[in-house]
Amino acid sequence: MAFDVGIGKCRSVQSDSVDVWVDGSIVRRLVPETKWQRDGISVLQVPSKVCSPRHRVAAGEEVYLDTGLITSNTVGKLDVDGSGDFAKARLSLLVPTIDPTPTPPPPSRKASWR
């Protein structure tokens, strides 16, 4: 089941990638061990091909990723502190795991009255 995930405000659009200002919740999902600074300085660069075709990508607008286009080896680049130093980030960490067939809870053990 594919759906769109909003990740932040578009900073700029290139021919093959989109730069997005992301907040702490996105940074913590991508690199939980990072000491994150504050909203508005972290930039995530994502390939244009994973952006949702249902939402227009434009500077200043929310950027949505199509989860159906993200695989386990899809990568972007993350600049946590806004310094221009980008490091690879696995975009699959942004996709929540949804199990369409959840396992039933184990049967409860009832007390024996005999």
C-alpha cells in the first residue's frame, strides 16, 4: 500500500533532486544519534524520482514523498546543521512500517476452575 509522506518545506528544485528544510522529527528518524540543533537549518536532499506525482514540487511548498517509490536502498543526503556538509541518509527510515496482516494476540490463559 503506497501513500504520501510530507517531509518539510521545499528550499530549491534541481533537475534530479529537491532540497527540503526538515524539522527535528525527520532528522531523528534518519540519524537518531545526531545532536540536532533547531528547526529550519537541516536540509535533506532527495531524488526527484521519489517525490509524489500527486503533489506539485515548488519552492516554499510542502514536499511529499511517494512511499511506493522508496526502496530499502534509496538514499538522500542530509545536512543536519546547515553547514553544507551532506552525509548519506537512507530514505526508507522515513516510511512507517505497516503490516497489512497483523498477527493476532496470543490466546489468554483462563484460570481452571476444576
